[in-house]
Amino acid sequence: MTTTIETQPAETVPEDGKPVVELKATGKSYGNIRALHGVSLSVHPGKVTCVLGDNGAGKSTLIKIISGLHQHTEGGLLVDGRPVHFSTPREALDAGIATVYQDLAVVPLMPVWRNFFLGSEMTKGPWPLRRLDIETMKKTADEELRNMGIVLDDLEQPIGTLSGGQRQCVAIARAVYFGARVLILDEPTAALGVKQSGVVLKYIAMARDRGLGVIFITHNPHHAYMVGDHFSVLRLGTLELSASRDEVSLEELTNHMAGGAELAALKHELAQVSGVDTEELPEEGDVTTPAATAPDGSA
Ligand SMILES: Nc1ncnc2c1ncn2[C@@H]1O[C@H](COP(=O)(O)OP(=O)(O)O)[C@@H](O)[C@H]1O
Ligand SMILES: [Mg+2]
């Protein structure tokens, strides 16, 4: 485990590196429900690939395929250029693909350091006298969290006492420590406030700067645009947009998600209800319609 200076990108990140994970016209049917169809996407080291889409768009299905929870029924999944079929999440993990799920798999009453090593505990002593190496685990967890700029007063505190944002950050630091090459985050900011979302976005950027390929699933085009290098928008299981950062503006991305227009409409409605402060919501005029912004009319 190398310790890089927080703000500096890892030197080993190749500019135009080969993708570590690729989907090629991948699809998935659950019985006769086709949840995903013809989706192509690539994940590069040191880059953030954002997957956006409304509820039911197929985002979770996509990451379940990459993380080994489900198998694809169409197309291909490639790791380092080789076609793979993961039958368990363990196989994906062994290939360096770590997933942080929205409902984090933590044991709320266990201390932070125990959760950091959950399922991969350090032990010491020869068999059959092997026992948990508590001291080293505590020390390592503390160092690793500090390396990521996460300073907690007390690693003995139950992880359940941390804020949602802090828990996400611990999960990201854990994936980095255990040598993940690809980090998948399923809507890590969905349940968080503005400030906490910002903190999580910072750690996404840090994981990227350490050379991990990040897949960031989100509803929120603003969050995506703050850290994203590539944007894939899913709609009803197919790719509606796949564009790199220089090919799409935040405004266009927002229009693809329609989130901005909906908020503006909501503001208009809420403004008629007394006692609701709509100050922070966008104005309807602020949100351009897809027709007005898409230069090639593809929106
Ligand atoms: N295990 C499953 N069995 C049947 N249908 C499913 C299953 N998981 C998801 N689906 C369906 O697949 C579609 C995509 O779902 P999902 O991938 O969860 O979307 P998202 O994460 O973007 O909200 C939805 O129509 C959903 O109902
Ligand atoms: Mg989902």
C-alpha cells in the first residue's frame, strides 16, 4: 500500500490506458423481463464512469452483473480484455472489483475498525492458536483512514454512530486498502445532504486519483458532473446517452435526466403553497429544454 499525497494523482495512471472492465452489448433478462439490453461501457483506471438513470432504468442490474451478483444473458463482460462470467461476488472481488452497495453491508454495533476488516480479519499465531490481531487491525484501519483524509475521534465507536457520508467514506477507504482496481458505488449520495454528498464526492475523486476505475451510479447529474469523466445514461434498460466529459455539458446531462426540469416544475407548484421555501430550487427559465441545447438534435 503506497501512501500518495492526497491531492496528487497517482503517477501510474496511464493517459489512455486499456479498459479494466468492459461491457459489450450486454443484456440481462429476469425470466421474460428484459431489464438491460445492448449496453456497452468501459471503465478505465484513474477515470470515473458515471451511470445515470431514473428508477427502474437498469442501473442496479448493470452493477450486479459487473460485481458478480447476477450473470448477463446477452453480450459480454470483459476484464482486462478477457471475457468473464462471474458466478459469485467473491470471483469479482478476486478480479479486483469492489462494490459499495447503497445499503452498506456493515454491522452497526461493531466498532469502525472491525467493520473495516469485516470478512478479511487479520490473524496472528500458528494454527490452532490463531487469533484476531486486534492491535494491527486497529492501527492499520487508523492509518488507512487517515491516508484518505478521514479522521475519526475513536475507531472503537460503533460504525452505526457515524453519519451516512462517513460510512460511505470508510467503505471507499476499505476497498482502496484491499487493493480494488475497480470501485463500484451504487447511489452513494442518494440519502445524503449537500455537505455530506460533497465529502463522498471528494473520496470518489481520491479513489480515482489513486488509479482506481470508478463506476459511480447516481440520479444526480450535478454530482455526476463534479467528478465524472464519462457519462452513460440508461433509460428503460438501454443506453440513451454515452458521452465523455468534453462531449456533454452539465445542462445537456441534466436535460437527459430531466431532473432539472422536474425540480423547476416542482418549484412552480410549491410556490403556491404557503410556508414552503423554494429559494434554492432552480427557476423554470434556468432549465433549458433538450431541443434548445442539443446541437445535433439528438436529445
Ligand atoms: N430480480 C429481479 N427480478 C425481476 N425483475 C427485476 C429484478 N431486478 C430488477 N428487475 C427489473 O429490472 C428493471 C431494472 O431494475 P434496476 O436494475 O433495479 O433499475 P435501477 O437500479 O435503475 O432502479 C426494473 O424494471 C425492475 O423491475
Ligand atoms: Mg437501483
